[in-house]
Amino acid sequence: MIVTPLAPDAPVRRVRHQARDAVALMTFSAVTSVGFATAFLLLAHLGR
């Protein structure tokens, strides 16, 4: 893996920013998973 150094004037990402991004990603993933599961359940129910 290649690690490129940050530019000297680049803002430093703090742990709280990374935590907020992680929570946003987990929320998006959960909502997407529940949405697909609901859609497939509805399709299975209508396919009977």
C-alpha cells in the first residue's frame, strides 16, 4: 500500500470526524439493507 503525505496546508482530520463518517456509513448501510430486505419480502409475498 502506498501512503502519500498530506499537503502542509491540508486540514487535519480529527477522530470525531472519522467517527461521524463511520456512523454515517453504518446508518446508510443499515437503511439500504433493510430497504432491500423489505423489497425482496414484498416481491416474495406478491409472487405467491
